[in-house]
Amino acid sequence: MVPMNSITRDFLELYDKVNALHRRRCLSIHPEFCTLSIDDDYYLDTLYNMKKANLGDFASAIGVTKPGVTKIVRRFLEKGYLVKTQSETDRRLFYITLAPEWQAYFDRLYALYDEVIRDLLQGLDEETIDTFADSLHRIAANARRIVHAEERDGVEE
């Protein structure tokens, strides 16, 4: 087994490089988008992947309470990051989606990340890439579980 400190060093090196690329490419899209906090970026990215959500589903997805998500959504609405629409079938229900400029930002950012990942995987055979993708999927699931547990235990907005 590879020593943990070696995995940690490799992970941090990769994280630093991808983060630097993210900042550079983010600036090329629009400088304002680069001022997001890590948490706000996570919340907006989660909503981007959900496409449309009610407050309860969004709260569950980001691992915060309903009062916590209400505070986050209110702040995002005030800043123009989100659009809130009422359900056509249930007038008590509201949905939130990213505002068009934020939708376009994440569309472009994901396309840039696709380019970065393609570059990082160059020279690896298909089996190695499949194994890496499977491992990364499992690691991401563990990360979501840990983040949600921490937020449930009081590390919340």
C-alpha cells in the first residue's frame, strides 16, 4: 500500500494546481465570479447540478437546515445569483434556479474543467482511467458524507 503521506502530498499538489487553473480560468470568464467564498461556490455548484430545486431539496443536498438554507437563498436572491419561481401546480411551493449569467458561468467553467481533466489524463490507458474514475466517484461520495455530517453537527452558515 502507498504510504498515506505520499497520497496526501500528491493530492495537495493536484489540488493546488487545479485550484490555480480554476482561478486563472475563472478570471477569463468574469472576475466577479472569482470572489465567491468556498461555501458559496459549493452551494451554487450544487444548485447548478440540481438544475431546479425547492428549498427542502436544496437544504438536503447541501446538508444544512431549512432555516440555514433560507438565509443562504435570501442572500443569493439579493445578490442576483438565483431566480425564484412559484410552482404552477402548488402555489405554496417555490423553486430556485441559477440566474442566467450564473448558469452560463458554470456551463463555461465545467467545459474548462473538462479540458483540464482531459489534459491530466493524457497518456493513461483506458483501464487506468476507468479505475481512477471509479475511485474518484467513491472518494467524492465520502467527501459529501463528511461535509454533510459536519454541517449537521453545527459547522453551518
